[in-house]
Amino acid sequence: MLTQETKRHIDAARQVLVGVVPNPSSQIDQITNALIYKFMDDMDQSAIKAGGEPSFFIEELEPYAWTRLMDSRLGNQERMNLYSEALAKFSEAKQLPELFRGIFKSAFLPYRSPEVLGLFLKEINYFDYSNSEELGNAYEYLLSIMSSQGDAGQFRTPRHIIDFIVAAINPTKDDKILDPACGTSGFLISAYKHILEKHNNKNLDLSENKKKPLTPDQRKVLMNNFEGYDVDPGMVRISQVNMYLHQFRNPKIFNYNTLSQEERWADKFDVILANPPFMSPKGGVSTHNKFSVQSNRSEVLFVDYIVNHLRPKGRAGIIVPEGIIFQSGKAYKQLRKNLLENGLYAVVSLPSGVFQPYSGVKTSILLFDNEYARKNSEILFIKVENDGFDLGAQRRANYKNDLPEALEIINLWKSGKEIKSKLAVYVEKSKIGKNNTYNLSYERYNIMTNQRNAKWSLVRLGNVCKTTSGGTPLKHKEEYYQNGTIPWLRSGEVEQGFIERSKLFITQEGLKNSSAKIFPVNTVLIAMYGATAGKVGLLKFESATNQAICGVLPSDKFIPGFLFQMLKNQKDIMLRLAGGGAQSNISQSIIKDLKIPLPPLEIQEQLVAELEVYQNIISGAKQIVQNWKPKINIDPKWQKVTLEVITDLIQRGKTPIYGNSKVQVIKSGQARGYFEFDFSKKHFVTKDFILDHRQLRERDLLINSTGVGTAGRMTLFKLDGEFVVDGHITIVRIKPNMAKSDYVLYALNSIYGFKGLENMAQGNGGQIELSLSKIKNLEVPLPSIKIQQQIIEKIEYERSSVESAKKLIKIYEQKTKDVLSKLWSE
């Protein structure tokens, strides 16, 4: 795994070089060449310690061994002379393989500063090839700095995830093994080590899984069983070096485009291991017609390729993005159908932080075994929530790790034992294909399993209630809207509560000439897509809706308030079934397929009575939170000044290139007003980002300056750590001898408010902007510092009541969930 120490030393090496080698691409060459040099000597030293002979620094190269190069008795000038001579010698040394001679043929030292080289080699000296992933980690981190990986959807697979997949597939010495998107050969090397470990003669008596030691001839055959393809020549070079340093004298790593070239199409393999690129180029992938699923999406084609290149008893482990698991496109559904029919036996859902710091992308692992799958009628679904590391950008090791249990579940299941675990769900293949979507989401089938334990009988919502959706009259037809009297709701007005009014109205003509229809009182409305997707409301007046709302019509089986509460409680389930994320699209079929407990009506009445008490408390508390606004009684004697007069800085932030440093970026949507920030998703700048005067200081006032719904929002910064803001936020730095930042925040909210500032913004549609000149000219009443402090204390006292109301909301929302959860348990 890419550790903070690895990043620190690579960053330090780049910083040493930047003055003499400013080009990032040239820095990569210098660092990778030095690492290969160092690792050759590491392998020699390892061989010597094991009682063997060195193979690299022998004969005329012996004086150039890294251990001699770093001898503390050498001066920097002597070290530079030795290093330069070594690079020239490597390209001609016969004892080095042709691969290494080719790499060093173009290697040279592009600067003549002994001091710079000394500092540079000191950073390289940190790395040790006892960890075979170090070369790949370093190289791919360098690429991530240049953003060439993330743009292609390529993210380095963490070592422990590679080892988990390899252990689950369990390759043998007789297997022909391929990685069709091999990167730096992490999967191939892990598979090789796995096989060697099984034949380790030191532990023959400890496990029945141990095999006899490999003979020299078997080792030779084994070395010939590994192949890798990669479209990037730089990756191929690093991969070949990595394989060679693991004793592969002729590594079979090919510069080959798996998706567009056909020369190796006929080759079949016993084992395929891969984490293929997730992203497709603009316009899609150009390929040929040999794939069984026609698509221009790289993730679809890679999975299709792997399944079709396994031998009859072949096995595979593939990391895939979530689109493969549930997307509704024709190619995705056809692919999932093919997988169920061709070897898929398990789906392992991984947490979304596994690929940090490169990306927070959500992924799953697909496991294939053609022979086992033919005999088994079920698919195993496993959800890994913890992988042994924090899921943030830093990825620090912790004690929470579901991977060992997940591996045990897989191995026991393949041996015929189905064990109960909160991580696992076993599902018949026939059920997966029942609705023709072939959804492979753990969540869908875990929900079904949990529902079997319900206290009351479950009914399918579509069997006991009618559902329908609304429509939108043509916008350009004035007669459909002008002077309309029929309430017409949009999905944004469905907000988890009673719906008692609409903002818009349509005419009878608009109703008649569209798919809009009038829903009766007590219809339960569900927002199917948009910002409020999954939210549920109970209609308290007759109204039409747009097509983004599903109406669940009243039924004699349910008391309206009970059905409302049950569906409201299933918001997360609906979003998970829809695939989650910001663009969730909940179909009517998902809503109809929901299973709802059906207690007797008198039980429903009792529950509704209890829940209405809770709801009234929640609604009352929400009224406090939503309507509270700081109010300052302004004395006309107070001096009024413009904001510019009492500030040291009024300046927009700068939207940076995002990376994985420790400097966090606050985006405009994350500054939520007053003192609140939403960091459910975090963003960081690149390591080479230069902090300036716009680095946030405690009590900087942040004003969102663009966008409808966000422009004008004011938030006071009081956080620990290094932060900057993007270009959509204005930083206002108050002069502490003239005003208190808290007072200015409250004064601006009292006088203008969020909406008042938003109304000052100019622009069209959603592209509005609050200019710096308008912010600078905002008027602020300016009493003495003493009076400002008194005002702050008074408002803070009021705000403490608002915070108490927020806590009350959480308490009674949990009480509501607890009451409803009793319906699902014995």
C-alpha cells in the first residue's frame, strides 16, 4: 500500500530535483532509474544473506554497488563521479539482462551538482526491495502527481486487496495466469509468491494445504506461466523490471491493447486476475466485433474479455466499478446475465475508501470458477465494510478488518459449508434473474434476507396499493399555467413530512393535455429523482404532481399515516436499490417491489398515535431551527462602515488541481452557514500546491459567491488544520482591532440574510455571481468592541437553544426508527 512515508520520500526527492530537473516527466525517469539501481543491489544483498551469490554487481560492476555508492566515507563529488560512471556501465554490462541494459541506455545525469545528487540519493536510500511493491508504489505515485492515472480510471490496487483476491482464487503451479491490464505486475507477483508459499518445504508438516517443494524443472515451467498486458509502455517497463527482480529472467509482459488488438485473442488461461481501467475515453473505446457484449465502455469490455478467455475449468478475480453491479443500460444487463451463466460464484462489495488516496470510487470484486459454478445454483454476496485501514485519504492501519472472515466464508462455501455471517448472503441464481435486471448488489439481497425475520406478514406494496406518477404540461404553453387553480407539486417539494401547499398551479387545459393527474388526500408521495430522491411526503390536499413523483394511492389495508411512516423509513433502501449516489433514479418498479409489514389496523392506529407525538416534536424543533435568525437591535448612533474598511482581505479563493496532500479544500457546497461545514466528501490539493495568504486563518468569514441556492451563504471558519477555499468562495478577513468576526457574521445575517445577499448576485439561470465590489460595499453598523462582545454573548445564548432543538430532532427521529424496527423483529 502507498504509505505516507513512501509519499514523503518521493515528494522530498522531487523537491531536491525541481531546481535542476524542473520537468515532471524527467523527474520520474531520474527517480525510477535510481530505484532500479538501488533494488538491484538489494537483491544482491538478499542473495548473499541467504548464502547465495550476487548476480548484478559482479565483475566490472562490483565497484558500483549501491552499498559502496552510499559509503559515508565518500564525498559528494566522488559519489557523483561513481554514479555517472555506473549509469554508463549498466547499458553495456553483459551480466545485466537486455531489459536492464535497454533501460539504462538512455539514462544519464542531467545536472552537475554533487550536493543535489547527495541529497537525492539519500531519499532513494529509504526504499528497500524487501517489499516488492515499493517500485510500483513509487512509480504509480509519481504518475498520480501528474494526474495521468486518475484521468484514465487507473488506481493502484492496494497490496492487501491483491493478496485477498489471489488467496480466494488460489492459483497453482500448473495454472497459466494472465493479468490483461497488469500495471506494475502486482497481481502476477502476488500469485507467484502464493504458489511458492504453498510449496515452501520449511512448513510441510504444519498444513495439509502445503505441497511438495518445486523441482528446478517445475520452477522453470512456473516462470513461463505468467503473462501480462498493458497499453502503457512505461508501465510495461516497470512491470518487466519488477518481474525480473523476482527471478523472472524473461518476463512475458507485453505492450498490448487488450480491447482493440486481436493478435492474442485466441489465448486462453487457467487464471485471470485484474483491476482493469474504469474510465472510457470520450466517444467510447474503439474495438472489434469479437466480444460477446457489444459496448464502447472499457469496464464492460474488460470483464467480457476475461470471462471469454478462461479455460473450461478457469478461475478469475476482477475488481469492477459499481456500474457493472447495477447499472440498467442494455450492455450492463447483458453482461451480468452472461456472468451468471458463465462462472460467477461470488460478489464481494468493498468500501468506497479502498483506493484512497487516489480515489474514493466504490468497487466490488467478482470471483469466477467455471467448474464450481456449474455445480452450484447460488451466488455468494459478501459485504466488506472494513479492510484493516481507515477509509480516509491517509489510510492508516486499524484493527477493523473483515477480509479474513470474508476469505474464510468463501473457502468454506466452496468446500460445501454455508456458514451464517452478517457479512454474507446466499442467493439462488434464479432469483437474481427474476426481474431481468440481473442486479448484483449485496444490498438488494441483504434486504430480502432481513425481511424474512419480520414480526408481521410482509406484503409487496404493488399488490396492495396502486401507484402512478404525474406529468408536466408543456412549458411554452401559457394557457397551461396562466391563472391556473390546480395545485401542481414538483419533486423538490417532497420533504419527509406532511405536504400542505404547492408553489405552482396549472390549468384544466394543462391537466387534460399532459400525463399529470390529481392525487387524492392521503396519497403518499415519493420523490423518484432529483435532489430529494427517496424522500416521502403525505399529501394533505388534492394536488397534481410532475413525473418525478410517484403517488402511492390510499388503500383499505393501511392507515395513511402508517404507510407514510413505513415508506419514509425505507428511504435508504430505495436509494440503495436504485444504485445510490447523487444521481439516484428510483423507478416505480422498485417502489412496487418494496416489502411492507402488514399488522392489523388497530396496531397501525396505536403506532401512528405514538409516532404523531414524535412527529409533532420533530416538526416543532424544525420550526425553531429553520426560522431562527440572529437579530441585532441597531442603535442609530452607531457608526456605519463598509465591509472593506474593517478587513485586511476580501478575495476569492482559487480552485486548485485536486490531489492527496494534507491541505484540504472547502468547496462552496460544503460551507453550510454560520459555523457548519459538510465534509462527507473531502478534497485535497496536490503536493506541489503553494500556500499563500489565502490559506484560511481562524475566524475568516467565508461568503459563497456563485450559484442559485448557495450565493450569499456566510460561514465562519474555526477549524484546525490547513485549509483553502475554491474559487466560488470569497474570504473576508476582519481586522481584530476594529471588529469581531462573530459579530460581523451575525450583523450581516441580521441586516441582509442569506437571501438578501443572493438577491444582489447577478447572472442568468443558475449561473449567478456575487461580485467582490458588492461584498466590499456591504454596510456594517460598528459599535464598540465591548458592545459587539455583549451582542455575541446574547446571540450565542439564543443559538444554544437552536442547537438543543437540533439534538431533539435527532433523538426523536431515532425513537421513530426504533418503533418501526419492532415491526421487523420477533
